[in-house]
Amino acid sequence: MPREWDASTYDRIADPMTRWGSSVVSRLDLRGGETVLDAGCGSGRVTETLLGRLPEGHVIALDGSAAMLAEARRRLTPHRSAVTFVHADLQQPLELPRPLDAVYSGATFHWVADHDALFRNLADALPPGGQLVAQYGGGQNIASVRAILGELGVTDLPWCFATPDEDRARLESAGFAVDDIWLNDERVEFEAGEPLQTYLATVVLNWHIDRIPEAERRPFLAEVARRLPEPVLDYVRLNVMAHRV
């Protein structure tokens, strides 16, 4: 299973992902009664937006982190009859409680190492014509942080930042027709000091922070933040609009 997250802190500071995700939800072609998989629901902030588009529908909120699902359950208590929660790994075949009409995903797929398996599993869960609308890190996403990690000797990075051509080929091989796929820049500015370091620790570098001694964590985060030219993350998002053939 994927690793755990500090879900309560993530929920508090995830404004960039919430802003992007809410915009991506608007790309779904919905009538209001569909069943939609939120693939990587996190703490449920964007799931709320998705539920707003499904007054007679249902959301399957899936995540690989039990802590994220617990936070999403708390947030989505008023909508509990319209949400089913599933703890699962997107790299494995999916066992879902009901048939899908569409899949939405925000800020998740770059954490999945095997995009071939990811797209096969999603295709297997969708009927012909079923929509896939997603956004995730791609191309030169957080290139500045990646360069700093290389300078510090951290080379075993966990991300899959694909190009449009790479994931178009994977999607088509899995059984999708790609309606559109593109990159866009999303520069995000932070307050220097503790706010930036907390964001790095929780959202960007959690996989590394969790595995180094506690005494080394704050100095490491401070050094990464110091080496950034400015308190900015150079996010690049890969956007997908596709449907099951």
C-alpha cells in the first residue's frame, strides 16, 4: 500500500491542490446522477466540490492513505449517504462497490510509479464512453526542488512526472481515447520560513522526511528552503481528458 500522510496538516495547507482540483472537476460532463470515482481523494476538500455537481449521484472516494480517508470521512460527514470510502492502491486491480460513470483525479497520479498499470486499472473500472478527467504533476514539475535534492545527494525520487506524449501512449494502450492532454505552469508563492517548510515537509518531501532521523528533519527542510531562489514552487500540471473506448 502507499505510505501514510499527515492528513490534518495536509487538509489545512492544501489550498493550491484544492484550487486546481475544483477547476478540473468543472471539466466533467455530468447530469447530476452519475457515480464518479475520486481517485486519490486526500482529505476530501475537492470531493466536496465534486459532490456539489452530483445532487442525485454518488462519489467513491478512494485513497491509499488510511489517515487521509479518516480526514475525508470527518469532512464529508454531512454527505455520508452519497459517499463510499475505499482504501486501495491504484497500481492494483480495483474492487469497487458499484459501477462507474466517470473518474476524476487531482494531484495524485504523479505519486503512482507505474502509469501503465494505473491506466489499465482505471480502464477496467469504466464502461465504454466513461470519462477520465485528471490533473497531476508532469514534465518539469518542481524542477527547482528536484535540482536541490540532487545537490544534496537525494536521488531515489518517488514521482512519475510524465510528458503528454508519454501518458498519451499509455492511456491509448490501456483502452482510452485521449480527447486532450496538455501541460500548464502553476507557480505558487509561499511565505518564507515556517509556512514554506511545513508545506515542503507535508506535501512535497514527506516521503524523505519520514525516513531520516528526527534530529535531521528540520535542518534538511531549512536547507532545501534556503537553496530555493525565492519562496516559490514551480509547479507544472499535466491535464488529461479522455474516455474509455
